Amino acid sequence: MDINSLLSPSDTPRSSSGLPLSPVSHTPVAHTRRPPARHVTAKATGMPTLIKALVPPPSIPAHILSSSQAPGHASPLIAPMPTSSALTPQLPRAVSTPSIEALVDLASTQIRSPTMRSPLSRLPLSSHLRTSFDIAMVETPREMLRSDFSGSSLPAEKQRRLSELVAHIQETPSSSEAHMEIIGILHQGFVDHIYPSNDPSARRDPRAYGLLDDLRQARENADKLFALGEDQWLDWVQDESLLAQSAEERVEVIEKCKRAIDEEYGSPRLWSTYGDWLRHCYDWAHQGSSNSSTEMSQDAERLLGRELFTWESVVEVWEQGADQTSHDMAQSHLVWDKFIRARFPKLDQKMFADQAKQAMAHFLARLQTPHARWEPTFQTFSSFVSANYTNEDYEQIMGATTQAAAAAKSLWSSREGFESTLASAISMGDEYAQYQAFMAYVEWEKDEEQKVSGRKNRGKRKNAVNEIVESGMLIHALYERAELRFPSVVSLWEDHVRFLIQHDIRGVRSVLARATKHCPRSGSLWKQRLLSAEIADESFDQVEAIKHSATKSGILDAAGIEQVLQVHNAWCGYLLRRTRKGDSMEEDADVAEMGMRASIEAIQSLASKLDLGENFDPSFRLQRKYIEYLKGQGRLDNAGKQFDDAIPTYGKHYRFWLRFYEFEMQKSLHINSLQQDSRHAVSLNSSSPFAVAILKQGLEHQDLDYPEYLIEALLNHCEDYEDADELQAALVLTAQVQKRLSARRELEAAAAAAAAKTVDQAATESTALNHADAVVNDVHIGKRKRDDELEVEDEPKRVKSEEHTISTIEAPQESVEELKRDREHASILVHNLPENLPDMRLRQYFSSCGSVQSVRNLHDDDHSYIIEFREAEEAQYALSRDGQELDGSILSVVLNTGSTLYVTNYPPAADEALIRQLFKPYGDIVSVRFPSLQGNKRRRFCYVEFKSSDQAQTALELNGREVQGLAMTVKISNPALRKQRYIALNQANVVFVGQLPFRASEDELTHAFAGFGDIEQVRMPRDVQNKSRNKGIAFITYKTAESAQSALGMDGTDFLGRKIKVNLADDQGQTQSRRHVARSNSPNPKFNGDTTSSPPASVEVRRQRTVVLADVPDTVNESRIKAVANKFGTVVKVMLRTNHQGALVEFEDAADAGKASLKLDGFEINPGRKIRVTTEKDMMAQKPEKKMDKIGGKVPPKAGPGPGPVNAPIRRPQQPGTGTGRKGGNLGQRSAAVFETEKAEHDELNRDQNGVVVKKSNDDFRALLNNTR
């Protein structure tokens, strides 16, 4: 029996393929299919001999397979598809024995074979009206919108807003926000016109919308300037599809679909919309003809439509969409499912042999592609196989397919948690969470790739999964998905481009084309695009077109002169390198000179418009390029004149003088080489008086930033090349300059000290009212069902509420203790260190100044480090190293003060990624530090350290910014003020008022308390959700402490129907109660948190639905853990055990607890910190996390007098009635109350029905999973 007889249906098929065929006809609209423009390099593809041994051998019978099939790949993700796959991430497919290889070859051959064509299928995938992104960049919109919208169908306020926005974009056409708002208002008016709100059943004519032309023009104007984005394209296509009536108008909608998928690459939603619209056009064109006279024109249009919209074109679009979106694990099924149903409408019925082979090929490709809906796809494949093959072949085909798809399933399984997190964030509409999830996903993928590469270097054997991971295509695909969600984030595109370059993956130019369309304000992206075009050896006209696209629209100018400089610098560098090529001509040199001079003039003109002065570019980048060009042309005098002309502008920068000196030395060497008669190697063996004069001239400049560098250069030059007289003169001059420099440095140090003192005084003036803004926004008094009822059984509820009212104070316990660490005043910033200097060498150098706590490399161009000492005085002494030499480099040492921010009142579940995302736009973040929660589980603040104090000052703009409903507090950190802040919060003239009615106003409160003295200020925090309600508390500041004391008489009095509580802010009882409450994170189990709730669940049930976590960092709070655990089920409560590096998470359902146990085990909750699921006994055996000293590796001993170290007490067996099992003074133990409370909670959680404490075991866990399946 041959292959055809086996693969063909055994009986006559009940029907054909079900494919609606149309006669092929021709149309003037031509279409050529895009060739593959994107694939992995040879390293990642074309490895048939290698991948044969990666998958276990399947057992498909050989007689099913054809020996005439050529080798190929079948999966669009696991291997390159032979069809159009421009830019789609392709991964190598894993195959094994000849039998499965032949089966896959069958699939490849069928996919590679010529498919059905139609006139419409010859339309270009990229619109012939606009073939690239560049058209949108070369001109600003010429047709402006009307300025008066009165009399339109829009509401009056929308009319006024539109007029304001139109006037705004006339002044600043590059304002993308204004363009998007205009489109949004006009689009909403369009929707309201079609579906009027006063008549839900009505549907008006879309063409009757009075502002239709304005809506279309607004979209065209915006599209010429920048990318619209996925959502805007969906709205545009939908609106135009409602308006399209004729065949030509329907083709115009198709053109917009093609532009959309070209711009928003790999969007499943856009491809789905495109395919659905083309299918709609096909259905419209092939409707039955009508004999009525009113339908004659439509019949004529349909006749034309049948020429354009054929079934073959529908199938081809779906196939292209399935190929281009296959990299999206989460949403690729939106397109592929529609493709397979369009290509094979009756999969569960008997097919002809050739159709069955084609279907088999597509299914094999899909099942070897990791995606979310693999199981439904496999079920559909099972129905297909059972309908077209015998029972014996069915078993072997399904088994072999499962083996071949093992890599895809493994890839999806290990990434399912990240995909679930992404899906959850998207469903909630939380952009912060989405971005955070994407970044964590990318970092994890990179870590996995590094691990696989490490195995390769160690010679370990890798499997199919590792081959795919190492190719980098999963990361490439993930970047493309993230860019769809966050197309305007420049750093995302930059990271993507760097990744492609590092891994030698093609498609960099295509990615950069999309990047510059979405982020036209980024000079770095334009620079990279110019460079990639040069590397690709594109023509001069093409590179020039990219440069004009960047500069002509004016968007780059609005972004700032630095962005424009980057583009012109890249352009001048390109022109300079063209003149250095071996085949360059005189014309190239002329073009280069004209281009460089034009760039310099353009930059100077822009600087003049922006009032930046002449010194806007300290590195004089463009002038350097022009000087290098003149040197290359042998025009040394002209090059020297450029330096002379630049002295007034750049003379205060030492780098300028060093470059001038270097030029003069090269010039002298060139002149000497021309004058020497010797044929030996030329050497500079005579003096260079002009070079010496340049260095002297630079030292005489009064505003020179770092004279040390010129002093060193001058002395070295005179010692090497000049005579004794010149050397002596140089020594005298440098001594004078050193003296002048010392005086200047002393003045600068005094000014810096005065400025620091001013900052400290300003911070000291912060009062309790200012600090209240940081803490009261997170105060939740809770529900008060009976305001005047204070019964004993309500105590647990009030305790739980008070937990949420604990103030987030910067290290309050440190207010009564000596400050242990003052990073902000004990750190120095060192610039100009030698390259590749070992950290130990740096520590040794500064160890003479004091005890070095840490050394951090900033990895910048200045080779800067931050060095932290143990004491602030040691850092002051280290300033004496400023100007000294270390391994040939002159050091610059300054105090690193004012660069650290104290941040609080951010969302409770925030982590380092969110904090970095918030502060990243303001500068280079050195570190983000969270406090330990061992002393207080409710602490919620962090420190954000920037590279410079200027960046930290700029970031103060975030102070008061609302983040997820909380007004964030951002201040310059000063550890010396911690105690002062605490005292300020408890000033004697500040009165705290509690149990206020929620409806009370500040005026009413002021009137009630005004009789006791002059009131300076009243602060009554408002509810975030309902601004008309207060939070039940207030702070009243009197002018004198006596007035505040008098106001205490209001304690217990009736105010608007409630008995209020009044006490001073420095009431120690209040502080002590808060500290006591902070020890317990949940109410006593016997109350179950609510006296009105149902009886507490049995201990066994609670034990089954509780997950115990270990290795939890002591900087992670309950909210973070709850946010992570909520992804796997509803969390009832979280109990931190910071003294044991653990936590207990109680779920509402035992099944959720079982699922969470599997997912949380090994979960990376902090970078480099993975938690694990364990038993409570194991968790409680852990010791508290200890912070190690950065240098010595030990915790520094506490300063001050006290007894020496005491040996730990010997653990003895617990005696009946002793409770803790210890005698004596309980040395080193926590208080009995805390210990007994926690022990009661633990024992209650694990006590059976007979009251006996039971322990969890692995058998219990397995039984739990078996019961919940």
C-alpha cells in the first residue's frame, strides 16, 4: 500500500474540502507577496543534523511517510516558515528519527507548495500608498482643522476643548497628547451620532456625521507625525468599515489594515480585524443578485468585488497573520484558530489525500509552537486524525506528535506563571503592573539563556528546549509583545536593539524603523538607525533620507537640543567615514564638508532659539568631527583655526585643551616628517613650542574646570621633549596654578558646607502636619457599624483597624537610639578613576582615611565610584584625596550628599521594580533600599539613591504625586533628622483628635477648638475614595503649648453626635500602643477577625488551606506576599514571621492552597531571592535574617558600653508547666506575651479535633493534591 492510499480517505469522501472557490480573474490592482525579510542567523537556523537527536524517537510507521519529501521546517516558532515571515521570531524545531522527520517534511512541502492566488492577493502587504515609515517623518501636517466647532453635534464643553486643542497644536504640532485628545473627542462624537444615547435602538447613518471630515483629517495629521498605536488603529479601521459601501471604499479599509499591521507589528488584534474584514468583504461580494432597481448599483459593485475579494485572498491573509503572530504565546490563537477553520472548514470530516496532508502539516507546525491553547489545538487535531486515518495509525500519529511537541509544552509550562501575571495585569488595566510583569519576564528569559549558555561552555549536553532558549528568539518575541503594549518607552526599544545586535539576529533595521516611528523624540534611536543603515551598506540617498526624516518634522527639536545633537553627530560621523574609504572620491569630501557645516549651523541656530548660549555642548562633538575631516584632507591650518575660534566657547573645559594639545603634537609630527631627510622611522625628537603654549594658555583660563589634567600634561611634555629652561618655567607656572587652585577649592568647599547647612535647616522645619501627609493617606479606620458602641468583644476588631493606622515613620525606634549608619553623610563620590581598577585596590587606597563600608561602581564614562565610610568624619577626611594621583589618574573627590531620597506612602504592594519605574525618568538610579521589617512589620518607606544631587532634586517633583490612590511623599534623605522628624511629629503644641464623625468639616472642628487659643493650622485627612468624608482623625496645631494643654479638656466630649478622643501628639501611651499592635499582624484566632462572622473553620481545614513560606526577605511586607499569592486564589490573610524568614498564607480554598504551593515554591520574590514552600516546623527553625557588613563579612559590634558577648543558653527538654521550656531570665528571648501569642496561633492552626497538635508532612501535602484534583 503506497502513501497516497494510506493518507487518502479509505472511502469516498462525503464532501470536498468545503473551500468556496471562485473563478480567477484579473484586476488592475497588482500585488506581490513579501519575501521573507527576517530570519535567524545561520547559528540559530539550518541545523538539521543537530536537531535530529533532540527529541525521543516517535513511532509513526514508515509506510505512512513519503520518502520524496524534501527536508524542511514546519513550525513558525520552532523553525522558519517558508511562507511570508518577515520579522517573525523563528525558533529551530526539534526532530528526531527519519520517520518523524519525514512526517514533518511532508508538512513543510505542503506549506512550501504554491498556494491559491487571487487578484486581491497580489495587493502588497504594505500599502502602495505608503511603503515605509519614512513618509510620515518628513513633513508636518499642512491641512489644519477648523478652529471653531460651534454649531456641531458635540456638547458645548467639548466644542470649547476642541478649539483650545486646535490652537495648541498650531503652536506645537509635535504634541502627541493634544492630537490623541482631538481624535478621541471626535471619535466619541462619531459613536454618539450613530448610536444616540436617548434612543438605544436607533442607528443613524454614519455618513451624516457633521465632523466626519475633521475626524479623518485629525487622524491623517497625527499619522504623519508619529505612530498612532494599536488601539487608535483599531478605532480607525472600525470607523472606516462602518462608512465603506462601495468596493473601492472597502479596498481603502484594507489598505488601512495593511498600514496598521505594518506599524504595529505582530498584533493579533489587528490581524484578526484585518482577516474578519476581508471575510466580510468576501461575503458581501458573493451575496445573491437582486432584480430590484434599487439594488442594481450594489449588484455592479458586487461584481467588481468578486474580482477583488476571493476566498483565496481571505485564506492567504489568515495564513500570513498566523505566521506573523505566532510568537505571541498568549494571543496567537486569535488568528491561527480562524486560519485553520478558513483553510479547512470541515476538519472533522473525511478529506481528499492532498488536503489531509496539508492539514497535517499545519497542525504539526502549530503543535510544535508554544502557545496558551495547546490542549484545544491538540483536541482538534485528534478529531482530524480520527476522521482521516485508521485506528492503528491514529495511535502512532498521536504518540509521535506528542513526543515532537514535548519541547513546545515544556517551554509553555515554565512560562505559564509569567503569562498568567501578564494576563491578570492586562485584565485589570494596570499599566504599572503590566510593565513590571514584562520586565520581570524579560529578565527571567535572559537569566535562562545565560544558564543554557553556561552549560554549553561547560560541555554539558543540551536538549531541544535549551536549543530554543539559547537562540534568543523567545526574548526577541517577548520584546515585540512588550512594544505593542508600551510603544513610547524608549528604553524598551533600546534594550531590544542591543539584544538583537549582541545575539547577531537579523531584523535590527526593521525594529529601528518601528522604534523611530513610535519614539520620534529619541535621538539615540535615530542615531542607532543611521548606524545600522551604514553597516548594512545602504546607499547615501537612503541614509540621508533617514537623517531628514529625523530632523525635518520638528519633533526632535521639541525634545531638546541633546536629542538633535545625537542625530547630527551620527550624521557627521557617517560623512567622515565615507571620506576615509578607499574608493571615496572628491565629491564625497565636498558633500561631507557641506553636510558637517550645515549640521553645525543648524545646531547653533536651534541653541539660539532655545536661549542656551554657546556652551550647550561641552564635548564640542560636531566641531571635532569637522576638525577630523580637515585633518584627513591635509588642511591643518584650517583645523587649527577651528580650535582657535572655539576657545571663547569651550575654553573652560580641560578636555578641549587636551584635544587642542594633541592636535598640535600631531601637526608638529607631520611637519617634522616632511623636513627630515632620514629614511628611518620618524620620531618627535625636537621641542614643540606651540604645544607648550597651548597647555599654558589653558592653565591661564580663569574658569578651567580641572586644571590638574593640564598640569600633568604640561610637566610630562616638558620633561620628555623640552629643554631645562622650558621645564623650569613650567614648574613655576604649575606651582602658581596649584596655589590658585587650592584657594578656589577652599571657597567651593565652604560654599558647599553652607549649602548643606541650609538644606539641613530647611528639613528641620518640617512639622507634624507636613509629615502627616505621608502617613494619613494610608489610614483606614474601617467600618463603624455602631459608632457609639464600645463593647469588650469589639476589641479584636479595633485592634485590627489600629494595625492599619500605624504611622510610617522613618525608623521611629531610632529616635531614642544612637544612629547606627549615616550613609548620606559618610559617602564620597570619586571621579576619574583608572579603567579596570580592582575594588580591593580602591579600598586599600582609601582605607587610610577610615573604615570603608562599601565600594560601588557606577559604570559611567567618568569611571566613578561611590565609597561609603563608617563615620561621616572619615568621609570628610577622604576629601583630602581630591586632586591626588592614583595609578596615573588625577582623582576628583566630593561628598555624596543630597543624592538620596526618602520615599514613603507608596502602594503597600510596591516593589523595587515599581519604585525604579517611577523615578527612572529623573536620572540614573544607583540603588533602591528597603528597610528591614524585623522591628516593625508596618514600616513602609525606602531610599532611592541617584547618581547626582541634581537628579535627586529634580525627582522631588514626585512629592505629592498620586500613585494608585496614595499621595506619595518624596524628600531629600537626611539620617541626622530622623529623631527630629519623630520629635516634630510629637510637638507639645500639636493636638491629635480621634473618633471624629466622618461628615465633620475643618471649619466645624476649628470652631469647636478655637476657644482654647490661637490655632495655626488644622489638618483633617480626607478619604481617598470619597473626598467628602474625612478619615476620622485630625491634627490641630496651636501657637502655644499652653493652648494645646487646655484643649485636652475636649477629650470625651460630644462633637456632632460622637464622643471624640483628644490627646497631645507626644502622648507616650499612644506610641506604646502602636508599637504593641505592630507586633501582631492579625486578630486573635478565637475572634476570627469579626464577631459577626460565621463560626471559625475547623483547625484541620485551616491547616489544609494554609501555605508556609520560608526564605522570605525581611524587606518584603504582607501586601507584597498577598499580591503574589492572590494570583493563585483568594487569600484570607498573611502572617509574617520576620524572626524566622517566613510567612503563613491562608487561602479561602484548599485547592487554591495546593496550586499556590506548586507555583510559589522557587518563586523569585526579589531579584536573586527565591522563596520556598515548606512545613511550619522547618520555617520556625530558621533564624532571623542578618545584614552582613559589606567589607568584613560580619555585623559590626554595637557601639557604647555594655557587657561582653554572652554564650547562648543550653537548650534543655521542655518541662511540664514551664511554657517556653527555659528557666532563668529568658536571656535573648522575646517577651513572653509575644511568644505565647505566636505559639497559640501556630498550635491552633495545626490542632486536630481532639486538641492534639499535628504537624504537616509530605504525605499530607500529596493527599491534599489528590483530593483537590
